[in-house]
Amino acid sequence: MTIRIAQVSKYYGSQKALDRVSFEIGTGELVGFLGPNGAGKSTLMKIITGFLSSDGGTVTINGETVETRNVAIRSQIGYLPENNPLYTDLYVREYLEMVAGFYRLQNKKEQVLKMVELTGLKDEQHKKIGALSKGYRQRVGLAQALIHDPSVLILDEPTTGLDPNQLEEIRQLIRTISLNKTVMLSTHIMQEVEAICNRVIIIHKGILVADGSIDQLKSDQFVQKRTVLVEFDKTPVLDALGKISGLLKIEQISPNTFRTESENNIDLRPALFRFAVANQLVILTMNEHQQSLENVFQDVTRNN
């Protein structure tokens, strides 16, 4: 197991930022790390990377305990913070060679060339960082996080502010990187998580509220309601429709089309079919709405 978080807590004065958070992430996993603003995501990532100490619990990387005074452990971790701090007056290769020097790499120039190729910076390597677009600056940030070949990569909002083309390019790069590394990616973009991650962890108010694959999170354990969209051939008697057993909420979309909600363990479709037969109606369409990751996120962060 590459990353192990065990009962980690953190306080800022009397405010509890993290409350006994525990999970494990293995090699080759690309995990989306989600939570509302102020949930404790950045705090936990800083603890994992050794920039911040915890007030309880432990973090281990490849079996070695992460501590702020344990500088050596950082050779196993790559970190791209949200604001991607770069020396904009330096040239791309100059900056990467400087970062390689921080890690005392023996093959510094070879590793810089490797990162330039991997991150698609070949045509930009002789430019000043300040002259690069946002997308290429993010590539430079990824290159510096990867230059020492870490086993763990922590990415905080790596695609913020990118245009659609840049977004897909960075996503593909992250997918490639994750094949032989452990990648933890924090973002507010649900579509991004669904597109590239194979697991999702959600925290809220410092507490872990969900952990599993995207399919698992959309399953009965986390989804608290079911939605069915039904269209009849003519407008039904609304009072009668509203009395269907198990119905929690009904919304009229058009004269003949309705969105219904029930508890997650109740399937309204048989009852809707019986209602149509009893009231001499024809069902033209009836579809159960598939839960999105965004729906799940809203459910677990609003109700905990």
C-alpha cells in the first residue's frame, strides 16, 4: 500500500479541520479527492506531503512515516499546489534544472529532458515561464512535481482555468502518469473525476463521508432518492397521480410529463404503470434518471 492515512486529525485553534480521517491508496490508483470549500482537503494534502504536521494519527508513504522534519520522505512525493508557484523570470529548462538540483539528482540534465518530453514542453523549453500560456505553465508544474520520479503524486486543482483543449491534454497526461504511480487529485470539477479517476474519496467538515469507485458511489449506499421521468399520452388527474404509494415528490414538466421522486429502495415504475392502466392512459416514455457523481456529492455533503 503506497499511502496510508490512519485516524488523522488537525485543529486550527478550536476549529477542527480534520476529524480522524482514515483511508489507503495503492500503486496505480488515480483517486479523485473531493469536498466543499473548507472541507479540509488542502490541509490533508499538506499533511501527506509533510508541509504541515497533524494533531493526531499517522501518514505513511511506502511504510515510512511522514513528518515535517523527515525531509527525506519528500523524495517519494511529487506535489503540484493549487496556485502552481513558478519562477516566471526563469526559462523552462533553467527552472527544471534548478528543481532537479534541489533533489540532488545525479542525472540532472537527462531527467530534465525526459520531463520535457513527457509533459510536451519540447517546443517551449527555451522560453521564459512568464511567456507561457496557463496550460503550459501547468505542464511545467507537473514536470517539477515528477522530475525526481516520485511514487506518489498529489495534484491540487491541476486543471483550473484551462480551455477545453488544454483540459483534455492535461487529463491525458495525468492518465499516463498514473499507470505506475499513486495519484491523488483534488478538484471541484465532477466531470473531470468521472473522466479520469477510478476511485473517489469525499470529505465534508473534516470527516470522510464517502470512499469507493464511481459506480459504488452511485449505488444504494450513497444515493438517497430515485427519480423517474414519465410521459403520458394525455394529462392525468393530478390529485390521483399524487396519491401513488411511495411517491415523495412530483414535478410537472409539461402538461403530460412528470418527474417523480421516491426513497431509494422504492421503484415507482410498476406503480406508475398500474396507474396508467387504471386511468386509461398510455405511457409514451418512462425512464429512471441515472444519478451523477454531482448528485451523490450534494447528497453526502448536505446531509452530514
